[in-house]
Amino acid sequence: IGKTTFVNFVTREWALGRLWQEYNWVFSLRFRDLRSGAIQQAAEKKETWTLSDWIYTIHFAATMNKTTFESLWTWLIEPDLKSNKVLFILDGYDETPTQHPCEQALTDLLNSSI
């Protein structure tokens, strides 16, 4: 079984209520995504993204406008983040590009300073 297949299995099991129900949110962050699309364009412009920018782009941009997501983040996700009710699953850390707009967000996440 591959890394991404396992990550997809875990997030699916959580969504179906069969795994880690102590978490209100589970987000998978695939590091290969840091090399494509809007994230790559942001890297070329030397932009810096917050964790919420990263999550929005990967998980919500296709189905929700940014303003709605910002409200969701502020009122639901961020309080759960502070209560340790959010799980981040990092997929393909070995695929992290040397420069990307999420560098500070990743550093904060790994140092538990979010």
C-alpha cells in the first residue's frame, strides 16, 4: 500500500465515523500539490501563505468562495485547532519543494505553534 493510498483510506474512514472521532476536522496535505497550480504560481511570486490559505486552496477553493471559507475557518476550524480537535495528515513530506508559499505554515505546524 502506498502513502497516498493509506492517507486516502484514513481520511475516508474518519469521514465515515470509523476512525479517530475525537477529531472534528481531518485535513490531508499532499506535498506534491506544492508543485502545481495556484501554489506554484504563488511560489513564483514569492508569496507567503498561512495554513488557512493552504487548506482553502487544497480542500475548499473548488466548492466555496474565499469569504465563506474565512468565516468557516474563524468560527469553526480555528477554535477546534486551539482545542486539539484538528488532525493534519502530511502526505509525501519527502516531496516538499525547496521553496513554496506554505513554508512558514509548515514550520509552524511541525513545531506545534499553530
